[in-house]
Amino acid sequence: MRKRPIHMRGDQDVLTALLTSTEFAHIPLKTLRRGKHIVQFDGVWGYTTAERLQSLLGDGPTFIHSMGCKPWVARWESQRRNGLIEYLKMVYLDVSPYTLSAAKFKEDLGCETRWLCAHYKFSAILRSLAMQHPALTGLPMAVFLDIARLIKRVHESMFQRFDIPRARD
């Protein structure tokens, strides 16, 4: 990464350069639909239960994009002491579809690959139970998070619908 020019350190800059170049101007663009064509894994906000089930019932997305915290640069050790919420976020990152899919290419990556291994007992258990399958491994956590999101939406909707003032922190 340190060898790259500063304008080429992110994937978006490289993609934009390719898409806007005259060399590739003749190639048609196709919009990728989240869940169907691409997994947009952004921690607890990415790869929902519905998207995982869709992957299991079909071929699954061709692309997996790891947004937010990247598993290859995460500070696994320092994140262990920051409470339950941070621990669960890190476990969810540890069972990300990106990490599990990349593990298939471990020998070909040509870089340090310890980030591909499970860093927590809970994530190791989830990986084993799901047989390292990218859609199954984080499914229990995705179900829990989707239910939590639904409850939050219903709760917010109730406040808005009945014009109930909320207590401020």
C-alpha cells in the first residue's frame, strides 16, 4: 500500500479511472443490484438475512465489496477490550463473506494472510457450524440484527404516528 501513489490507495479511484478512460469507453456499464449481483458488506449494516437466503437459493452474487472496516487492517487484539457491542461488531467482521470468500485464494494472495483466520472463539464456532460458507456463517447474527432493525423501525414509527415526544439523552 505504501508503494502506491496517494491517488490510487482506494478502490474507488482506480475504478473511476478505468470507467472514465477512453481505452474502456466502448464497454457498456451495468448497474449491480445489491444482494443479486454484489454483496455490500458494511459490518452490521450489510448482507441482510434476505440477501443471504437469496444467495443460498441461487448462484449468489459475483462480487463482494467490503465497505467500512477492512478485515485485513482491523486491530483484532485491541478491539477485544471495548465492550460487548464492539466485540459483536468485530465477530461480525470476522465472519464477513469477504473474508470467507478470500480464504479460498489464500495461497494466491501473495501477502500476509492471518486476517483470514478466525480471531474469536464465537466466530470460529460460527465458521465451523456453517462449514465456512460465506452466506451461512454470519446468518444467525444477521437474523438478530434484522430483527433489531425491525423493532427499532416499529418503535420510531409509533413515536411519529402518535406524535409522542421522545426523551432526550
